[in-house]
Amino acid sequence: MMSDLPFTFELDAPGFRPSHYDNHIRRTLSAMRGQYLDQAAYEALLAEGDAPLYEVYELNRPHVAGELLHGISIVHPGKVGEEYYMTKGHFHTVLETAEIYYCLHGQGAMVMETPEGEWAVETLVPGRVLYVPPRWAHRSVNTGDEDLITFFAYPGHAGHDYGTIEQQGFRKLLVERAGSPAIIDNPRWAR
Ligand code: F6R
Ligand code: ZN
């Protein structure tokens, strides 16, 4: 088998876009239909335009065990009603796969939960590493007023299960109350 060559790339401030990447994914408001608590605020915002919510820069590696898929995730600042801009969030299809995040810029949080009903919210600030253990669904939320930028890496065979979260969201939501982030119960969540 032909072996790959080692490679490097740079993540320079202030933008932290990788100097080399293979895919650039952009998600806009229309991709998040049904995910925000305040449906009226969602429709009103969408009527003004399909705003960009987050972007992912990926480096192509084979989707097999032994590889590490990695890249940069950028969640833009903003809110739908009182709920902060966030990623769709997902379980890994192979539940027993972890992920590691390193926060490079901005202010935010990772909202997480397991199929067993445990939940956790960890704050993301520049310089902080977050380990998402196997079985934990994860969603990044931007609670600040600048881009939330993270580096991520996860096993090549993990896969993404978006459907479970799309059905009723996460147990907990992150909203702004009196100018600060607050964790509230998701009324749609009923597992
Ligand atoms: C990969 C991973 C991140 C997210 C990215 C966008 O397993 O967790 O790279 O893919 O932050 O979020 P989603 O994929 O939930 O739209
Ligand atoms: Zn993931």
C-alpha cells in the first residue's frame, strides 16, 4: 500500500482559515428550518434574506478507522429571537466515536447530550480544548459578538447522524437573558 506523506497547514489569526483545505461548507438560515424555538422570529429573519450561519473548512481524508477527519468550524454571531446562532448538531453514526475541539477565537459553548438523557454545556473560549466523549451529540453555539472559531478532529469512520437531532432538537437550548447566555429546557424535547 502506498503511504501518504505527512502534511502541514497554517491557521493564522485573525481569520484562522486553513492555508490548505479541500471542502468549504456554508450553512445558511434556510438549512435550520424547525431547529429554532421561536418559529415566528425564524420566519421573519428568513424573509429578510438567507443569512449565513456557519462555515466548515474540511481537509479530505479517507472515511475509515485509523484516519482523523479534521478542519475548522466557524459559527457567525447572531440570534434567532433570543436563541444564539448554532450548528445543526449531530450524533456520530458510530456512537462510540469521540471528537476533540480546540477553540481559537470568539465566545461560545458546546451543547451536548447522550441517548441516555445526560446533558452538558461547556463554555468555549480561545485556548480551551474540549473533549467530546463517545456517545455525546454536540452542537456549537456562538454566544459572543464575533466569529466562534474551533479546530476539530474525529475518527474517520464516525459518520454523522443529523436525523435524531432534527426530530426534536437538543434537551437544552442556549438563549440570551438580560444580556447573558442562559440554559433553558427545550419544550420540543420529549424522549
Ligand atoms: C464533525 C463535527 C464538526 C461539525 C461542524 C458543523 O463531526 O462535529 O466538524 O460538523 O461544527 O456542525 P454540523 O455538522 O452539526 O452541521
Ligand atoms: Zn461531530
